[in-house]
Amino acid sequence: MEITIEQILAVLSKSTGKKMAEIKKAVQAGLKEEVTLFDNFDKQIETVIRLELKNGNQSQIVKTKDGKYKRKSAIALPNPTRSIDKSFEGAAGETAVISELLFREFNANRMMVDKGIDVVATKDNVYRYIQVKTSNIKEGRINWQIKQERFDAYVVNNLRYILVARYEERFKYKDEPIARNMFFVLSSEDIERGINQGWINKGVECLSIKVRFDTQTGVAKFYDNKEEDATYYLNKFDKI
């Protein structure tokens, strides 16, 4: 007989913890066959739990201070805001980026005509060129599209891509949610590395940059064939 993590999770709750002896008793009660000494029943359960805890933030089990074990509660994913017209969404994202830059003492303004550069910002006599892409969070995921021809035309050292994600944040003591923005700041080199490493998708006409939020840890991750921790790029305005 082999004990699995699923059998252990089935007897644990997210609110009330169980001591190791209680877990063993509950798992045994749910088995359809009799346990023998040759099964090493107790040791198997201890080993499965120990290995699960070694997964760190990815572990589905947590050990409390009083020595009990319980299931880890899933992290609430960011909520989507209402959808609006894409032209308004794009202009709002660019304006939000300019606001953040101004708070950081950049002199920033929108380009009147979109030819691949949305915002020009200057600080300490150095100019930065910024392309802004804005999207709404849906089911804990975000997807931005960059036209391949635009990306190829502006591979320069002082170009930055700022990916804006709109979401709603709910508070315990407030009925109405508050709409917020998060910003992922990437250079052309970051995007090229993401393509080469497999966490950014290069299509025929567009680059697709996607983020998902881990349901166990809440960590934002770029993903395609592979994953990359996106928290380094989150609100990283010092990369401008």
C-alpha cells in the first residue's frame, strides 16, 4: 500500500489543524483495505508530509506553531474591472504611466501620433522612449500583444515596454472595490531573453506576453512553454 498526498489532503481542512496522530487515524479510517505492519503506514504518512513541506511556497500543507498540520488556503486572485472601449483603455494606460513617471520626477508626455513610441520621458538630461500596453486581468491571467514589426523597428537601449494591468482590489471593511493598476517594466533585451528562454511567445505577427498569478502563493509569473518569476519586473520603474 502506498499513501499519497491526495489521501492526506482529503482529511485536512484549511481552518482547523490536526496533529500527526490525528492525521494517521483519519487516513486509516478512510482506507478500503486493512493496514499491516509491512505497509509502514505511520512512516509513509510522515514521509509524504515532510516531502510536501519541502516544497516551500508551493506546498499544499502548512505546519502551525502548535505543531498541527492543515491545508494551505488558496490566494485570492486579482479581480477584473469592467471592460471598456480599447481606445479609452489604451489612452488611460498611457496616462497612468505618465502619472507614475511624474511622481518619480520624470518630465513625461504622450506622443501625438502612435508610431511605436507612446511616451517620451526625460530625467537628468537623458531621454527614455516608452511603449505602453494595457490589458485587464481575467481569471487571474493577463495577456498583452506587441506587433512584431513594431518591436523589430525599435530595438534600442533606451526603449522600455511598460505593461499595464487593470484590476480591482476588495477590502474587508469597504463594500465597493477599488480599481488599481500594476505595471511590469521590461527592456527590449528582457523581451528577447524571454523569447529565447520560452516564457514569451513569438508568433507570426505578434509577441504575446502573458502573466498568471499562482493560486497558492499569489506570485506573478510570465508563462508560455516555460515560466519566469515576474515580480522582479513589477513596478520596476528604476529600470526606466
